[in-house]
Amino acid sequence: MEKDAQALKHGCFSAVTDMQDSATLSFGPYTFHRHQRLVSKSGWPVPLGGRALDILAVLLEVPGHFISKATLIERVWPNSVVEDNNLRVHIAALRRALDGQRLILNHPQRGYCFVGPVQATVPTLPAAHNLAARLSPVFGREELVSLLARRLSGQRLLTLTGVAGVGKSTLALVLAERVLPRYRDGVWWLDLTQVQTLGELLASVATVMQFKPTDSLDEVSRQLASHQLLLVLDGADLLLGACRKLVRALRERAPEVSILISSREPLLAPGEWVLRVPALALPSPSACRSVEQAMECAAVQLFVARARASQQDFVLRPQDLAPLRDICRRLDGIPLALELAAAQVDALGIGAVQQQLRSGLQGLTRGRRTAVEHHRSLTAALDWSYARLSLPQCWLFLQLGLFKMAVSLPTLSEMVRGTELEHADLTYLLARLVNTSLLVIEPGLGPRRYRLLNCVRSYALAQLRDPSQVQRLQQGYGDCLDVFSGRPFVLQLVEQAAHAH
């Protein structure tokens, strides 16, 4: 067992080096694509969870050699305390996915061993790309990345949407890294946050691809026609129309070009597959029983990692678990918000950060200096969306901020009775707020119920308490008077916001 562990860590067996350097490992009809973290059978993806893939990757490093249970658990769950039963469950799932073949043997004392001939393929040239190097780990996304990698194998247009700060760009980058070896002509990233027109978009594509400078859609499409690549359009929020035109042209003229988009709302283009990126899982009440249990939660893992980046000797203590769970809940598990809150821990401590968040989001301003401007604070990130709302959308958004719980369309209709929104198409306005990722639909049966996330609600209430925002609203809604009281409806919202918590 000790010899096997040494082989894993130091590559003492020549086979280990071959397996670790390989891009793909084949056994029977199956192929394990190391970088994509994907198993395929005769070219079709095999559905496997992230832990099962981790176990398979470790076993395939030294096929034919037993690896102890302790070593497997250490490699697959490096930051968690888990039972042997967890390992057995995922081994069973792995065996089922491989059609129940006896490819994985078990010995009570020696552990597990992958048996059968394994053929390795070492890539000759690295795939071309312009992806930025990631400087920090990503937490809680492994299962999602694996799902998206499988989806992208048969999908030419995939869009990641979600609320500000939920990690759309980070997820797109991790996914692009994973699928990089699939594309003969590479993976190419375009940051669209500073691009304003279709011509600028096309010029950016030409520049990234090192084509002859052009802003012609026909020329860009012609140049890409013979390429097999993935184009990543990051931050497409303000260029949806231009992106639709580019996507339509590439679908018709460049059949081997796939497109991955991150945006706060989908393109609504033919053939588009949309994923609303979820927030990180929140710690359950039982997670407060021990630090080990809490550290199994992705939101806690991210918070602790960011706190340690600011304070190297930071240690999560049992007395911190309850306030940390409240912080995660107030911030809805949104990665950007958690990072910004964790950056305050070295100066304030977890308890004080919790107290600060009870007053709003004003303290979440200590973002990374390397971040784009609208990611340096949570308020700036939400400003990016709020500033682009129409006046009726803005009014309804602020009205929703007054509700702690989810609200139905009939209740909203009653609330705006007697105002100019009484005759507005509330269904359309709600759909627009959902599409722009400012509003979520509560899961469940019965009529749809709408809710602002906790941190988005805090932002909405802050707008109503800001005199400059109130003045802007009064100017925009100056003619919208409550027919019963004769007072601007926005002033009623301000008065109600003063009492909302």
C-alpha cells in the first residue's frame, strides 16, 4: 500500500508518467478525456458525477495497482472528513456507468484497483487559445462544469445567464479550459464589456483570430468557415442584437464554430441552450455542528479561501459557524458577494461583517484591484443592471423590494392599483426582470411567485433611501400620481422602504 501511494505521489512507476501525461485513456469501448473530465463510450458522453470522475482519474494513474481507501479519500475529498461509505457509493455509481463491467476490483485490506488494458494517447501539440490564467480555485462547480462539458459536445450555442456576481465569467473560463482539447483550432475569448457596436465586435473577432482587420460580417464569416473552434463571448449584455447577427451568420456559414456566451439575459436565438447559473449551495443548519461539516459547503469553502487570502493565519472556529451561515444566507451564496464579505474579515472579524450586512451592502466594496470596474463592489455590479432598466421596470423592481417573501402577480396587481402601473403589462415587466436576472421565480406548484434575492432586495431598498435616486425617480415619474392621495407613488414607496428591513 505504501509503495502504491508513493507511485501516485512521485511517479515511481513508468506507467504513471505515461498516464499522467496523456490527454485520453482508452479501455474497451470507453475513453476518459482527462482535460475535459469526460468519459465517452463509442463517441457518446457517459453521465458521471464529479466525485466518480475524480475516483476514476486517480485509479487510472496506476492501472493494475491497488490504491488504499485512505489515499482515495484524501485525493478525492482533500478538504473534507468523509466516511468509507461515501467512497463505496461513488465506486458503485462508477461501476454502473461502465455497464457493470468488473473493471474495478476491491480488496478489503489493499483498497481498489482498475484492471484491464489501458491505452494512453499523449498530445503532440497544445491547443491554441487566449484564455487567461486562473489565479484562484473554483468551488462548488465541478458537477455543473461536467454537465456543461457534456452538453457542449452536441451544442453549438450555449448561454450562461444569472444575477450579477454569480460567477458566469468564471464558469465560462473553467468550461473553456475543460473543453479546450476538443477544438482543432482552439478556444478564443472575447471580453465584450467595452465593445459597443456590431462593427467593433467583428473587429475584435478579427483581431483575436489574427485575421486581416475587418468589420464586415461576410468577411469574418468567410474567414471562420473552415475553422473548428469555440468562440467565447463574455459579457454580451449590451450587445445582444449584434451577437444575434454574428451567431446567425456563423450558424449558416461556419458549421464547426461553437459559441459560448455569458450574459445577464439570453440571446433568445434559434438553437440556443440557456443555463441560469445557480448560486453556491448554502450551509444547512446541521453544518453549524462542526467546522468539518461546514467546510463541505461550497459557499463556506469560498468564504474561507478568500478570508485566508487576506489573512494568512485565518482559522474558522466553531463559534464562527452561526454568523457565517447567516452571512451566506444574506448574500444568497453569490460568489462575488461572498468574496467581498470575506475580504473584510481581517479588519472586522466574522461577527462584525454579519452586523454590517444587516444594514445593507455598503460595506461590500473591497474588491480585487484587478477586477473589472463593475465587479469591484456588489453595488457596482447591480448598478450595471439597474441603470439599464426602463422606468416602468425600475418602478416595479423597487416595488418588489418591499416584499420579504415571494409575491404573486395578483398581489402585485393589487399593490399598483390606482397608479399608472395599473394599466401596465405586469406580466411583460416581470418577464423582463427575470430575463435580466434581477428577479427569480420561486420553485413550486401553483401560480408563479416572484422574489428578489436577499442582496438584490437590500440594493433596491438602498435606492429608495438614497436622496439622489429619489430625485431621479420623482423627475421620471412626476406625472404618475396616486389618484386617491394626489401624491407621487414613488414617495409612498420611499415611506414604505423606511420601515422595511
